Amino acid sequence: MARAMENVSVSIIICSKNEAPGIQDVIASVKPYGDETLVVDGHSTDGTAEVAEAAGARVYLDNGIGKGDAYQVGIKKARGDILVFIDADGSCEVADIPLLVEPIAMGQADLVIASRHRGGSDEWRGDLDTYLRSIGSGFLSVVINWRWKSNLTDVLNGYRAVRRQAVLRVPLRAVDFDVEQHMIVQFLKSGYRVSEVRSHEYLRKWGQSKLPTYRKAYLFFWRLFLDLFSGK
């Protein structure tokens, strides 16, 4: 197991926008787990890109059209055998990076999702917003599992690891927040192995969420429709 882990290189990809208060801490926390750290910045206005570069990350700008586009920029620029996508808000348990990488390094999976349903989340509260988000996420998971015979619990979590050679072959069309579920579906459609590990999500440590839950809710369901009724 240890030998398999030693024989692969890991790129950490952080997609960011206006995360200057903590991006340096995120970069420092992930460095021990990767061979390189990339920050793909969404044209921040608070100096995020400059802070990230000073912290030792390779920094690239996305094309200003959404998170999915930032993913694709990161995929093209990364050099590692395994790519780990992690949020820029300090909410992810970085110590779980080896758990995400190991199934891919061992040849057991091509895409591994960090499941908040299995590991818990401090973001889940007993309010209407949380309740509606959980219903929506659950519905997407159920439909994807039914259609592609998978057993996933958290198709919307962006904290994940992927085999680089696989993701380069999979067509990714989503350019916004729907990229996470779209990536999973495209992997399943292409016959790649998708699995999960449990991971705990903490409260965002600074700033505000960039996902407008209600204004962009349609994205996820429209993407599901497109993925259900289109080819690769």
C-alpha cells in the first residue's frame, strides 16, 4: 500500500474567489499531502491570487464563467497522476486527502468523493435552507444511483480526488456549480469507477459562500436532465 502511494504524484487544486483572508492557511495545510499546489482564481478583487502566489502556489486565472471552468483550467495545468480538488474556505478536513488518494493509487477507483453524509457536516442545521438543500442533493443522488447503478451519497461535494488520465478523457461540459455532479455522471457513463470515503465538513472559516442556493438551484436539475437524455 505504501509503495503504491509513493509511486504516484499528487496535485492539489484549489478553486477560489475572494478568499484572501484564509487562502494562505489552506495552501499551507495541503502542502504536506501533494507534490504541487495550484490555485485557480476566479478574478478575485481582494488580492486572493497575490496572497496565494506568495504562499507558494502556482496561480492561474479561470475564464470568468464559473466553477466548472475553473476545474477544467486546473485539470489542464496540473501535472500529477492524481488530482485533488479542495475548497478554499477552510471547511474540508485536509487530513483526509490520503483517504481520497489511496483507492486511486491502489487501482481500486478512478474518482473518489468525500462524503459529508457519511462523515457529517457542521453546515447542516435545522433551518429551511439546509432542509431544502438536503432534499435537492438527496434527489440528485437517488436518480444518479438509479440510472447508473452506483451507491453514492454526496454527489455535490467538490472535495474529491480523480485519476488525471481518466479526467482528461472524460468530456466535461458544465462550467458552473453543476460541475461536481456532472463529473460523476460522465465518469459513470464512461465506465470508470466512482467511490466515496467519509469526511467531515466544518463551517466556512471566513468570507461568504459563493453559491446562491435558490438563484442557481435550476442548474443542478437542468444538468441532471441533460445528462440523463444525452450521450457522452
